[in-house]
Amino acid sequence: MKASKIAYKPVGMALGALSGVVAGAAFKQAWKVIEGEDDAPDATDEDRTWKQILLAAAIQGAIFAVVKASVDRSGAVAIRRLTGTWPG
């Protein structure tokens, strides 16, 4: 196994946890702007409409995907700078 791949494993795990926190905060702020509410709906919220639930899920998924890709890519670039090879 390449050294860059081994070096990336713990970095990737830490970055994954961090990306979840960042994405959660970004989604909470986005939902405040979009709907003007502090709490986004859960799928089982009886008082929320289908539109609200599906919109929240789509926005949350998009934000999480973008943040995860950004963090993963940044981590890989950092590992390449440290080891000289791309983790892959």
C-alpha cells in the first residue's frame, strides 16, 4: 500500500467528521434563509408539508455532497503536498 494512502486514512476520517459538522451548520443557515425557520423538518414531522420535507432533504443532500467533496479534495491535495503522491 502506498505511503500516501496510509497517511490519508486518518486524515480522511478526521476530515469526514469535520465535514459533517460544517455541512450541518451550513444547512441550518440555509434553511433559515429559505424558510425563515430555525428548525428544518424531519421526514416524520406531522405538521410539515411534503414540499417542505422534500425541499429540506434535497438542500441538505446537496450541501452535504458539496462540503464532503470539497473537504475530501482538500485533504488529498494536502497529502500530495506532504508525501509527493496522490492518495488513491
